[in-house]
Amino acid sequence: MVLAASSQEARQLLLLGQELASEKAWWGDQTVDDESEDGHRPSVIRVNPLEDGRWSVNVVDAVGVVALTDLQLVVLPKIPLDHLLFLFGESERWPQIDNDTVAKLGSANDLAELVAHWYLNALERVLRLDLIRDYRLMQDDLESVRGQIVALPTASLYYSGRLAAHCEFEEFDVDTTLNRVLKAAAHTVASSPSFGA
């Protein structure tokens, strides 16, 4: 694309592209180290000067929003969204994000649907490997002693005519804080009218 931008904005785009560039090599990468042949760091945003204060800007192998103070670029995928979601779901890396500048966009369901698909694909892999288990402290009235007896509640049970012990013990199961977050997020996605069946 060709943009009318200042040299400072062009420089900011180049630096932002360098920050967002992946540190991992891919199968088509021709570079050997972290710098290209001209001595510059790799960048997902290529900026070349044209005439009359215009710049040729090319975003390579990336989609999303690039936001500067007075300039914002929306980079759309060249492939259908369903295919893009599939590729993101197969990826083991989260997107690179720079939080220094906030982009302002109109409302749309595409991003929410993309994140929901991404989450569900990642959650499926987690469930196949099994959820994280951990110990959690519990208290309950039990007919047979488990863990440590808590004296005062147990005495209250005895004097009220119940043959039980109030015990404090650890339970090793999947009811952990992280798993509850995963469950709440899955419930949010499943109950949202924004996503198709």
C-alpha cells in the first residue's frame, strides 16, 4: 500500500515491525541470524520511500491493527477467516502484541469469534492431555476420620447426637483456580449468542 506519512511515522512503523517480528525462523526464511544482509533487524513492516512524501508500506506474514499516534492501519487476511482461524488454532504461539498504543476500531464479531475459536482449540488440546490437578484444603463432617479432626465443631456434633467428626483434609482433584477459569471461559463462549453453532 502507498501512504502519505511523515518520515517520523515511517520510522515508527519500521521500529514497530521490528518489535513484532517473531524470533523464530520459519521454513521459508533465508536469513541465518537475527539481522538481515543489510545489517537491519528483521521487520514484519517494510517501509520504502517514494516521491512527494509518500511511502510504500508492506506488512509481511501478519494480520491485525498497527496503530501510531495519528496513523492506524488495519491489515486484513488474504485468506478466508475460517482458514485463518484453523491456522491460528494449530499454532502453538500467541500473537505478538505491543500495548504502548491503543488502536480504536469499530465493532465487529470477527475478532471475538477468532479468539473464541482459538480458545476452544487450545482447550481441546488441554482436555486431551488432562486438566491440572492440585491439592485443595477442605473441611467436612465425616463418619470416618480423614486428615485432622477439628476439636470444637466435632464436640458440637457429639453433643447434638451425631456420630461424626469435623475434619480438615486435602483433596487432590481438578477443582483448581485455573481450571475454574477455563470452565467459566468455555461457558461464556457456549452461552454467547454472538457465535454460531
